[in-house]
Amino acid sequence: MAKEIPGAQIIEHEGIGHMTSFEAPKRLSSDILTFITSHRVKDI
């Protein structure tokens, strides 16, 4: 699916399952902030 979404990224975390927000909340937050700050929002 990521191939079809412009700018999408796949991030894999070894040792973490499908509950990333519970298992590694700081790591997930860091990844989200990095993604958001690296993508410029187009003016509406």
C-alpha cells in the first residue's frame, strides 16, 4: 500500500508487534514527529 501513497514510509521496529502505541510509545511518537516535520503541507 505504501507504494500507492506519495511520501509514505514503512518503518519496522524489531521486537515490537502490532501494539506499537503501547509497546514503544516514545519511539512511535518520535517517528510520527519526524515524518510530520519532514513533509511540507501545501497551502489550501
